[in-house]
Amino acid sequence: MLRGQVGFSGIVAQPVGESKNTDVKASDTTISIRGVRFNYHELVNPNIINPTYQRQLQAQLLSAAPYPHVQIPECFNPDFLQLILEEFDTHKSADWRMARSDMVYFHRSVNNLYLGPASELYFSLINSGWFVNALSLISGVANLIVDQGRLGGGMHDTPAGGYFSVHSDFTRHQQTGLANKMVFITYLTHDWCPAWGGELELWDSEQKCCVQKIAPEFGKTLLMLNGPKHFHGHPSVWNAPVGVNRRSVANYYFINEFAAFDRSEYYPSVYITPNSAERIVAYVRPLVPPIVWHALRRVLGRP
């Protein structure tokens, strides 16, 4: 879809001239990227925060085979996604980590790289509180944690001859130790056709056969839960015409599996106060076992 055409729900991106400026310019209600202006709230399909739609997506996710996943159609304004796609070609070779072996052949943007204004806006949106909350409601996974460094995510670019053998994703973040719970992918390949290959294949837990294939079509978004037997990949070689790469943007979400234990040691805020009784509480609180303290709070009616 070209700039200025109708996106989801009749939304239109308005050209604002031929500016070469690559910075994001925002007003109270609009945002401009490289001469294309959007209403900010129209970058993401508003259905994503509709409780009825969220329940529909959750039902699809939980009933999907071979493991929980759901395709979210028209999740983002297509003109916005086109701007992200253009930014793939602005990066130098040093901005890419090339993975090439018998198992994989593709490029991934390096961690913490500035990806360009449209791409950075995309990741800001999907890592925002309201969007992460929507993903929690859709997936049924509470207390999701984002990774601003985009470990394993960012821009993915597969050139001619590329592939990614069937695998299960990493289970923990290398730096934080948080558990990898799900991946969120938006595909950016225009006019995909089956002869090109590159479908994402979801395999059964015994690694015997492919159960589901997902075409990497422009604008398609996938939410997929992670697990030790959630095998997937695109083992078929990318065979598109020269210059047409298999491209996507991806983001992982994490959880703290030890949160329940950590919360048992929770201490409330301590206020500086002239009230002598409050001073006593502040000094005594760290010495009292949590179970005793909670009981005292209920008896005394303290918050």
C-alpha cells in the first residue's frame, strides 16, 4: 500500500510535502515522519484495546494448534509500516548482526541500535503500558516485562537464499535472567507469493511435522507464546526476486517467575515524619516478620 491510501478503518496518512527531514515531528494530535503525517491515535488499530476484540483474539490464541498463537490482522496503519520498511535500507553493514551457519542465514539489527524514527516509534508503541496491558489481556499472561535493548528482536532481514531452521526460542534473557514468555512479530514483505517460500512453520512437540504455516505478508502481525516445545522456523529457502528480502520487526516480552517470592519481602514506603508513633513504626517494621506485620496491619486498620 502506498502512502496516502486508506489504511484500517478508513484511516488515511496525509502527505505534507517532500521534506527530507527524518526526524519525528509531533503536535498535540498528529505526528509527521519524512513528510507523512498521521493522527497519533491512528497508528494502531483501536480494536486492540476493545475488550470484546481482546476476548476474541484470546479464544483464537488458546485454541490454536500446535501451541498458543494468534494472527492479528491490520494491527498497524499500513502507511506507518511502509515507513518502517524504508528504514531497513538506511543502515550500514555494521548495524547488522549476520547469522550464518547450517541452521540459519539472516540478518538481525544489533541490540540498542537507533533504528530510525518510524521503527523507534513502533517499538515505543508496542512497549508502552497500554499496549503491553492489551497483550496481557489477549494472552492471559500477567505482569509482562519489556526489554528496551530488544535482545533477539529488532529488525530481521532475510536475503535471497536465507532460511531459519526449526527451533524453539531462548528461554531466558541473557542479562536479566527473566523468562522469555512470548514474541510479537510484524511482517513487512509486499506482494508475497508461495513460490518465494519463507512461511513461518509451526511444528508439533515431537518435531515430526509442520502443523501450521504462516505467510510473511506485509502488515500481518503474529503473537506467539514461547515454550520449550514450541518449535518454529522458516526452513524453506527464501527464493524471492533479487532485491526482495523477507523483512519483519520483532519484540520479545518477559516475566519474572520469582515475582511471588520477591513480593513476600515487599516493604512499603517509609516517610519522614515528626509523629513519634510513625517513627517507631519505621524503625520496627524491618524487624517484624511479614506474616506478623500483615496481621498487625489488619488489626490496626493500617493501609
